[in-house]
Amino acid sequence: MATVFVAVAGRHGTNASNFYGMFREEPNVPSPQTRHKARRPISVRPVTLRHLMGSIADARAPEIGVVSHGNTSGLVLRVLPNISLGIDVPMVEALLGNDTDDTVANNMQPGASRALVNAVRQLRRNIERVQALHLQRVEIRGCRIGHRQPVLRALKRLFGAQALSAPRMLDGYGTLRVTPDHNPE
């Protein structure tokens, strides 16, 4: 069973949560042996990488799905509540690199406060906790994230996953309103 984490706020997050609440099986996985059923989705609040990684680490699921906004550069997700940088290859390299928490925080925001340095430290701990899970599979649902191999490799490293997939095209969740045709012909 996979656990789906919805890291999107507002209507889009509600639509994704409703989708995974109703349809528990991933529709696009070709083989019944690799197809998984999703548990009840977990909404990540606040919508940041720090809280996403903390939620994943706390859930301890071997396979996960992540719903987030995305583009060809990576996840469009705040790193921390006050830092609006996205999760692209340079950000992953910085978070996984050997630089101190002070250096990483100052690269995010010059003259970083002690609170920001502590938040970076907690984020890096959460990343380590997720990597220690040795996730079997991560399925990301975010627009165009799968378009570039360097992005996929960086995200696979970030999650410490054996396998990672993401769509190459636009991805979304919505509500279809179907009405019967009352035409007597």
C-alpha cells in the first residue's frame, strides 16, 4: 500500500485529496504486479518541503505518492514557510551537500536569522529520516517534473528512493460534472 502526500494548498489540494480518497488505485501503472492502492491521502500543512519530509518520515511507508505543483525544473514547493525557492537540482544539491546549515541558510536568504538556520537544520534532519526509510518507490504527481532526467535523478537522491517517476506533461485533478442527455432522439 502506498501513502499519498498532498503538498498543494487550496482547491487543487482539495481536488487531489478527493481523488485519492475516492480512487485508491493508480490508474496509469501498467502491470497488476506493480500497481498499488493508495491509503487515505495525507494533506501536508504548511505546504513546505520541510513539512512534507517530516510527514513522510513519520508515516514510514515503503512506497509513497507526492502531489505537488511542478515544472521542468522540479517541485514548485516552498522549501520553508518564509522561503519561496523551488525544489530544483541546485537546491537538492545544496541540501544534500557538505555545506553547513549556516551556509545553506545564507544562500537562501543573505543574513539569515538563527531561526532560519534552525529551520534548515530541521529540514536536513527530516531529509535524513526519509532517506533512512530506503523508499522502494516514489510517484510524483506534478506537472512536467519528469521531463528532464537530471531533475528526476536529483529528486530520487533527495527521497533516497530506489525508483522515482513523474509525469512529463501537465497533471491535474478536478471535478467532472456530468449531466444526462435529455434529448429524446
